[in-house]
Amino acid sequence: MNINVYTESTPNPATMKFIVNKLLINGSADFATKESAEKSPFAKELFKFSFVNGVFFASNFVTITKFEEDNWDDLLPILKEFVKGAVESELKVHEEEQEEAGNFEGSETEVKIQQILHDYVRPAVEQDGGAISYKSYDAGVVTVELRGSCSGCPSSVVTLKAGIENLLKRMVPEVTEVVSEAM
């Protein structure tokens, strides 16, 4: 299979999305530090570049976060070539296969919240190179975790409050607020 790589900017100026024409992972994997990438051959190789500050995988893309002082114009050709080679050589995202999450647990309200996050919010957040995961629901407050390009993105608060919170309040009247757990 001939691997094609194309890039897309994300709302986070420090993060770029590298999209390939092959499934890389079912679900997502976030490596915010070099140390966290120990069990990911793909992420470990990316962190060998001095300008890589974070790596996030979901379905058919990897988002790479650079340090502020580095310039995308210099980095894009290097990273596109690396991602293409890594995918062609079938470098794994995880050393061992991960279980795919999808079984929602909790009360009827919690299951409904998780289903909405999975069906409506996750695809939109992934479009911007990020991921969202449900953490908890307590007395009307939904706690989520934003990862990938969403982590540290200037517009993630707007996404959280104007987008996710409004959607959940509309679809699940018991929800009064949505907050993000700091990573």
C-alpha cells in the first residue's frame, strides 16, 4: 500500500495533525512526555527529534506538538517523511494491542452522557487533532479530560463551555456544568 501523508493545522498553533491513509490505532493514545512514550515504538522515535514536545494518536492520524521556538516551515518536511516511513514500516503505536473501549458504565444518566460524548463530541474534537474522555458525573457536573492538540490549546475553554457544555445541557437536562480535569 502506498502511504500518503498530509498535514492539517489545528486550533492549537503548537500542534500539527499528520493524516495518513491507513488506520493507526483503534481509539487514541496520548504521550505528553518522552517518558510516557516508553511502550510506544512510534512515539518513542518521534521524541528522538529535539523539537517534539508531545505526540497523540487517534484513528488515522498523529498530532505532534512542537516547542514554541521551533518553526513549522522547517519541521513539516522532516516530520512528513518520518511519519510516511514509520507507517510504511508498520512501526507500532503500542507494543501490545490495546483493548477498544466502548462499553459505557454507570447510571442511566452517565451512560447517556458517555454515549453523547462518543457519538457527537469525539469526532469533532478528533477533527482538530484532539481527544476527549469522560471522567465522572456528580451532582450535575460532568468532568472530562481533553488530550492531544486540545491540551493547552487557547480555544479549548470555548470548545468546552460553548460547545460540549451546551450540547450536554440540551440533551441531558440533569447536566448543569462541564469541567475539564487538568492533565
